[in-house]
Amino acid sequence: MSEVLQIPKRKLVVSLNDISLNDDDGDDIENIVFILMVEESFGSAGGRGGGSGNRKIDKIIGFRIKNNAEIKIFETDNINTIEKFDIPYNAVAMDITLEYGKPYVVQGVIDQEMIKSYLKIIE
């Protein structure tokens, strides 16, 4: 999952809990993380000031993290499926911990209700 998070492309992250991929932190809390890849489009780079540009998602990848193991539970680039997912417009800078304790910042949100709605879509 950390490879996906570090792809040099805009993305929005929705998670059930704080994200820590560090095996050494002793944290065995189950987490579910969806990564929404933002399509690069003219007018959306550098923000959406003045309402210009939009966030169009072109790929979604979902992971379940349990006992420090990451399992990919979902992946699609099908536009009809992607349109069923709510976009977290309230995403903010979110600190996460990659393997070996490396800090990293993504645009994201911790939202249990949104995760529940995503899980219903992928059932």
C-alpha cells in the first residue's frame, strides 16, 4: 500500500482509523483504507480556486490492514463503479506512518461512515 500512496499523482485517502504501516509500532488495530486516484485534468492542478477545475477519480484501490498485514480488497478503474463512490470533498492534509516509521502526508479523511458506504458498494 505504501507504494500506491507514494505514486506521484494526486490522490484522496479515506480510512477507518489513523494509518500506520509501521510493523514496529505494536498497533494491531484493524484498518480499512481506500485510495482514490485523481485524474489529472487542466484547471485542477494546484487547487480549485474560484471553483475552477474538479476532482475526477479515475481509479480506486481498497486495502484492509490487520495484524500489520495489508490485503488488497478492491481495485477498479471502471467509471460506472467509480461513480458510486462519494468523493471526500472535506479531505485535508493527513499525516500517516509508512514502513519503518517514515512519516508521510496525504490528502485524506478518517470517516467511518464513508468507509461503511464504500464496503457496501464492493460487496
